[in-house]
Amino acid sequence: RCLMLRLRTFGSPAVERDGVVPEGAATQRKPLALLTLLAAAGERGHSRDQLLAYLWPETGPDRAPHRLNQALHALRRDLAAERLFLGSVKLRLNPEIISSDLDDFQKAHAAGDMEGAVALYRGHFLDGFHLRNAPEFDRWMEAERSRLLRICNDALEALAASAAAAGDARAAALWWRRLADQDLYSSRVTVHLMHALAASGNRADALQVARSYQERMETELEAVPNPAVVALSENLRKQPAGPTPSPPASAVSIAVLPLALLGADPSLGHFAEGLIEEVMAALGRIEGVRVVARISVTGLLGMGLEARELGRRLDARAILEGSIRQAENRLRVNANLVNVPDGCRVWSGSFDGLVDDPFAAQERLAHDIIDGLRKALDALRSG
């Protein structure tokens, strides 16, 4: 039996054995891409036809299967692992022979081990990797890269929120800083990082974060910095030396659930997801409101929990839920805010929009929902 192999997919991809990269096929792009596709598929595996479509789309049907067989043979030979692959029609990696950081990352995330998951994220998925004449693989890689980055960012935000709730501003600042490094243009993340730094006694660092953000927006994007960052920076300059409070621990914590889709149009799901992102971002900019990380919410969906139990597990004071439906080019969103302690609805509203410009429609609807929520949020904060 060969020594255990390890496939690294975060950062520059490579196969290692005891920390050493073996020479041969595993250093070549097509075999590395093949291993990564199979690692991502897990127990489901990939059919040979799927692998051919991803990796040899321009090779004739008489030659492409031979190319795949050559790659499989070269990997087995050069990695000294005859049992590296399982299956014949559908191929998958043998977990007794090779492990991957991708598989470990997804398992840690599924188990709720956020710190373990982000520790495995040591760079963007297949960073700098590219295959010539393989557009389907490149599209898949870009989609996976975005999905995994989103999971990592949600996990970092959950860790930062947990540290802040525990009163550990220094740890919260560390998590927010790592998230800010991955999301350089997010005003919401910048504000949270500034609050955490100031609360831990690093006001000078908080002001430097604001300066760096403003410079990036003005020089790289030629855009106006978000007023929330500018206002917080000005407030920090006026305050006397010493720690300033982070967003208050007593802030109203809200869990935002995915919208229920009332219709069969698959594009409605993409629109609804974007709308929820807009709503969460807008809520996060409201002083005295803390938004539960999406990763925490999705981990409990599908369990059939009633509002009070769901809120208790998420440490949320309120839950925002709703539905969306479409008729021709018109949309209607119904939203409800549920008070977790008693399970009663404290606010509801209906909002209409047009889908001619999806991004503009998402922004307008999110703005209308937040405007409608403000009085209810004020009541929850004062209560």
C-alpha cells in the first residue's frame, strides 16, 4: 500500500506525499485538473464522458478516450498508486489512497467547524490555474472558486460575530481583518473591522483601515467611498483616546431566511438570492442591528424548526422571512418580521417591482423592505 497522497486545491494546486511534490504526471495541468474534478465530485464521481467534456472537448471522439486513459495510467504510475481510482464507467478517487483539502474544507463546513474550515482555505481555489482549450472546465472552476470563497467569507463572518458576542474584540478584529483582505471593497466589512479595532484599543489601525478603503475606492474604482465608512472615521477622530465600543452586544440580532419561491421559473431563484444579499447588506449598515451570517442560517434550514427554536439556535432576536412570486415582468415580495421570544409577527409588508433590470429591481426592493422595517427595528431595540 502506498503512502497517503494529498491533493492541495486552495492556492496553487499540487499533489504531495509527506509534504513533497512527486515528479511526473501529477505536476502537469490536465492530470491535476482531472484529480481536482474527481475530488470535487466526491463519492458521486464523474462519468468518463463528463471528464472528456471538461478536459478534452476539442479532441475527436476516437482520440479523447485514449487521452483520458493515458492520464489515468500516468497518474497511477508516477504516484505509485495502482488503486488511485475506483470505478470503471464512473470514476472517483480512492479515499484510502488520496485525501484533499477541498474535501476536508467541505466536511468541516458541513459539521459547523468554521475555524477548521477557514484554516484550510489557504488561497483561492486553483489560484492562477488555467487550461487551454477547455472552456467548460474554466467555467466550472470559476463557479467553484466563487462558491468556496463565499463559504469561507460566511464562516469568517460567523467567527467574527461569535467573538464579538463573547466580548473578545481582539479576536473579532482578527477575523474581520481576514475577511476584509478577501473583500477589499466591502464597506460593510470595513465598518465592522473598524469597530472591532477601535473596541480593542487600536483606533489608529481603525483609521488606517478607513484611509486604505477610501484610497482603493477613489484610485482603483474611481468611486465615492461609502458614507458609513467616512462618518465612522470622522467619529473616531473626534473621540478621546481609548477603546470605543464595537456594534453593541445588545444589538438586535436578525436572521434572514431565503425567500420561498412561488413559481416554477428557475431564474426567480437567482433573483431571490440576490435580493436577500441586498437586504442583508442593507441591514448590516444599520446601527444597532447585527445580521446572523448566512452560513449559520443555511446550516439549520430543512430541519423543520419553528421560529422560536430556530431563533434560539441562531442567537437571533428576530427572523425575517417571506416569499416571492412573478407574473410576466412583475414581481411581488411579501416579507414578515417574527419576534423570536414569543414567535409573533411584529411587521409585514408587500412590495412590487419590475424585472426589466434585475439588479436595479433588487436594489429598489431591498430599499423598500428596509424602509418598511425601520419602525419595527426601533421598537425591538428599545424593547
